[in-house]
Amino acid sequence: MQQRVFISYCEKDQAMAFDLCHRIERRGVKCWIAPRDIAVGEDFSGRVIEAIEMAAVFVIVLSRHTNNSQYVKAEAETAFTAKRPIFPIRLENVEAERGLRLFLSIRHRTDAFGPGRNQAIDKFVDAVVRRATGSKIPPRPGNALVRSDIAQLIGPGAADFIAQWQGMDRRGARTAWSWEAFLGGAAWPFYRGLIPMGVALSLALALAVMIGGLATGSTDGALTGFALGWVAVSIFAGITGTAVLRRHVYRPAAARDSATGIARVGGFAGGIAVVGCAFLLAAQVAPVPTPAPIAAPIVANESAAPAAMAAGSSERRGGSPDPILAERQRQAAMVQGYIVGRLEQAAAAQNASAAAPPADVTDNDSMTTVTENRM
């Protein structure tokens, strides 16, 4: 296939531009689109001018972003000067600014927004292919073939993502919520071949683990950081996953194919390794718990204190005595001896009182004897 259709677009409309490129090339017409068709080191401006002059049709994608792109204006002026047929397609209801309007005012434009968006794109592709090939009846394989090819690039759940992308175009939104990406969390990008996104989320998760471990100084804090980090990256993936996958699908084929097979497995393994290393590092920086002090042994009396101090000192590493421990043992022995002495005194006093006759009984007997003598 010869390069017969040049597609001019603003960088922010890249997804739609590559969608048009894919649709046209499925019809057997080769497209020229940057940056796919520019080799590393080539003169960008010279290559663009050469491609426009060699093209049979010049397609320009119009949106509110186009009005701020000097490259699109320069490409449109080059196509106008080279007398290439210009086919404008609008993505939203905006008018081209004055510089572009000069080259597009006499051209019929296609509005690819609103309820009839898909039908308008199909008619636009028909017109471009018909003009590029010079055929009155374009070779049209139908939307099913184009859709099936895109679905093959997406993989499982392609219908849901395509429906979400169409809804984004109708609303003019840049992204849409994806439950699949939310539930998959940091592992979902690797499943879909979005290696850079997966690596970025893995690094963010590892950072959350490190912050949790350092803040609390324990592995429990690292686990808490992992849980909170997983929720955060899951929400981020749910919000941005649909748009990131769309850009990935419409990337140049060489860049897209490099993110399949072994690259997915390797990237996923690398993400697990990064998070695992974060856990290990958090465990290393956690403080080691200080063991509780050993209570000094209690001896029966103060006379046993030297033996207890000798036993405690001999158990120490290297046999060197510990003056602090010896002093604690001596004080404990003194207290214990004092308590034992007081208990012995109390017991002796109780035995002495039990052996003496009761004083009240003797007095009563004496009084009884005196009374009897008086009688």
C-alpha cells in the first residue's frame, strides 16, 4: 500500500486520529501519521512536507485544541498550497480560528459528535477512501471487522470498554470509571499490557508501605500503609484506566506490541519485588523491643544476700559483677529480713500471751471468796 492519506491532528486528539487511521487502513488505504511514520533522527519538518506533497488526501481533525496548535495550521497551509484535497472532521461543536478558516471555508466538513457520531465517521471514511483510491464503490468491510480488530487489541471485556469510549466522546469527557481497573488495583495495568502505568502504581504502593513502616516503626504500620496504598492506587486506576487503555490501543503498532507476553509477566514480577523490598526495608528500620528487666531474687534474710549476689554476678557474661544489680539484691534482702523479723516478733508475743492466766478470772474469784467470808 502507498501512503495516500495524511492525517493532521493536535496531540490531545491523538486517540481519535489513530482511530481514523486504523479505520482507513482496514479499508486497504495506507495513512501517514506522526509520530508513527517518522524515524528517529529524521528531519521532522522536511518529512512532514514530503508526506503532504505525496498524499492523495489531507485529513484534518478539528477540536478546541486545534485552534492552539501551530503545527496543524502549518500543515493545513502546506496542503492548501500543494492543492491536496482537504477533508475536515470535527470532534466537537467549535469553529476553527481565523487562520485555519481560510483553508477550510470552502471544504465540506463532517461533524463526528452527537448521537449520529458513528454513522458520520463511517461516511467520512467512505469519502476519504473513495477519493484516495479513485473508486466510486469503496471496498468496505463493515464496522464489524473494524470493531473486531479493536476488540482483539483490547482483549476480554472489549465491548464494555468500546461502549465507555463512545460514551466519553458523546459527553466530551476525557475518562470514565472502570470497575475492572478498580478491583484489579496495581495488578490490572500488567494484565492489560500497560507496563508503565503498572510500574508507577507499584512504586506508589511501595512508597505507602515505607511511609507506614517509618511512621509507626513496626511491620504493622507497613501493613496498614500497604492497605491504604492499595485503596488509593485502585481508585486512581478506576478513574484513569479507561483513558489510558484507549491511548494504548491506538498507539503505533511497534510500541504496542512491545508491551505483551514476557513484558507483562516481567513487569508484574518487578512490581511484586518492589513492594516486597519495601516490606523488608520497613522491617529493618523498625526498632527492636527492649527486654524487660529481670527482677532481683528475694532471699529469706539479710544473711543470705551475699550468696544471692554471688549467684547473680556469676550468671553475667564474662563473670564481671554488676554493682547496680548487687545493690538491688542487697536492698531486697534487707527488706525481706526486716519483714521476717517482724513476723517472728509477732509470733513470739502471741505465744507469750497465750501461756499467761487471764487477769479477769483471778479478780472474780477473789471477790467471791471475800463475799463468802462476810456471810
